[in-house]
Amino acid sequence: MRLELHDNEYKVSAEGLTVELLPKEFALLRFLYLNRGRTFSREQLLDKVWPLEYPVERTVDDHIYRLRKKLGCFPRLRISTVRGLGYSLAVQDTLGTLIPPSIQDTALHETMREVFVKYHQYGQGKSMQTLARQQDVLGYELDPFYAVYVHFVQGDLEWLLHTTEAPLRDRLYSLMLFFMFTGDPVDRLASCELMLEREILPQFQHQELKILNILDLYAVVGKTDKALERLKLTYTVIQEPEYENFELPVAISEMFVHLAAGTPDVQVAAMLRDIEERLRARPFLRESGSYSITKGLWKLRQKNWRDGEALLDEGLQILETSGFVPLFLQGLHRIVNCGVIFSFPQALQDKYRKMFEAEQVARGLDRWLRPLEAIIRGAIHSL
């Protein structure tokens, strides 16, 4: 049984069902789930879940009681009372001795992987998450790549940092992208370049960081000449068959670089028309949202504040609907940095900066920044 914790909504999902909890109930469940199989006394739970507060021991008992009632729909999840010691959470990972026969069906596993590939291509992150939650019910095993990728899509930074279900090498690229959305872009660019220089990532992810992700950082730190030079390599690489879905993201990133570089409006307008033509043929959610944001930034560069803001808000709404949390963060990252480059009105800068800060908090980037930095810097200097 796989439990999915929605930090920003205080909800827990498994086997196609979702239960809403109160904030402290959620915090207690999350702590027990991350430490499942271990027993904790009331005092330890008070210290971990109610830090700097002064509730009585009965508070733990009351919350355990309510959790047991609310989680009754998950029969394979059990909070046990260990007499004289405290409480422990256990999760039964299989259906006892009953194993769905479809688990052995390799053709089904390949079919399910192809479904994930399609949802990935269309930018339907929420569809991927829903399908992943129901793998126990549907009787299939999630492909190892998507077992990590789904956590990345939903912005589950805590899992990416602390899980033992996947090696660090398989999680490092996802962690690097979250790292890029924090702190000083100059520092983040230096870390990206070091990671590329030392060839730490698996080959495909190394190439994606090199030809696509790093372009944003070059643009926002004023190194647009390096970004434009890198784009020559990018267009060479994406001619290869395995990069067939990169054309739209690259075209949008190229337009973003040209905006930051101050490329004349007539050339940017031509890029817009090209991207719109591509989107008519392939109206994928992620790319549609990213395009609306980039077009909005163009309007704002022209000081068309009203239309520009409307396009930014439309793009962010599309990305939020897609369920791709990292793309939503990237959109805000672009807006906030361009607000400085293009000298947006202060009210607009404040609006999107506050949205960006709120999203970072919702995804735990404030709580987990230090361990995230430690992992990235440790990987660069040790792997």
C-alpha cells in the first residue's frame, strides 16, 4: 500500500480514496508514516509534532483516536498501541497472501508505462498522480522511472530528499531543478555548471539540464549570449529521435531568452506565431501554460500592463491545472526575475513575488532548503 500525503491540503490518498485531516492530525500521520514500523512515546510525539507548544499527553491520545476513525477506509494502514511504550504505524505493502494475478503480466506493465508516457507528453500531471495512487487496486507495478517522477511532478520535495525507495542518483536531477528555483540565480547557475562539468547525472538527464534547463538561469543573470550560443547545441541534440517532444519546450525557452536579451519585437512576434502554430497541432497543457506566461512577459516588456498580467495569470492557472508543480514554480521564477529585468510596476512585482514565496512555502522549500543545499553541494563535490 502506498500512501500519498498532500501537504498543502492536509489530505491523504491511497487506493483511489482521499481523506481530509486537520492540520495536526496530518502532521502526526506524516511523522508516523515517515517513521513507520518505529514506536514513539507520547512525549516523543509531542516533541516532534507539537514543538514549542505545551499540550498535555492526552492530546496525543485524542489525535490518535481521531486518526484511527478517519483512516478506517484504509484497512492496510494501522496505528497500534504498544503497551508501555507508545504508538506505532504499520503499513501492509501487499494484499496478505492474495497477489493480483495481473502483477505477473509484463504486457500490462508495458501498457501502463505507455499510458504514463502519454500523460507525460500531454502535460497531464494530475492524471499521472491519480493513476499512480491506484496501482494497488489496478494490480500493476509502477515503472521505476515514473515511481520517482510522479513525486517530482507533485512537488513532493520531502520524499525526494528522504526516501530510501530510490537511490540518490535517480532523484538528483529532480532535486537540482527544485534547487534552481531558490536563492541567488548566479549561485544556482554556478552549481548547474559544476554538475554538468563533473557529469554526475544519468546521461539523458545530464543532457536535458545542459540543453534546456540551464537556459533560464543564463537568461535571468544576464548571460543571454551564452544562452543563445547553447541553443545552437540544443537544436542539434533535439534532432535525435529520443528528443522528439523537446521542440515546443525549447522554442518557448528560446523566446524567453530573446525577451531577456532585448531582441526586437518583430523577431519575438515571429517566434510567437511559430509557437502558436505548433500548439495548434500539439495543445499540451504544460507548454500552453508556459507559452501564455512567456507571451505575457513580452506584453509587459512593451509596457502593456493589463494584457500582460492577464496572460501571466492565465498561464499560471493552466500550469496549476496540469498538476506539474515544478513547471508552476518555473513560471513564477521567470515572472519574478523578469519583473526586475523589465522594471515592472512595483504592485505587479509584489503580487508575483508573494505568489512565488507562498508556493515555495507550500512545497516545503523553506523547511527543506538546508538539506536540499547539502545534498546538491555534497553530490557536486563527492560523486
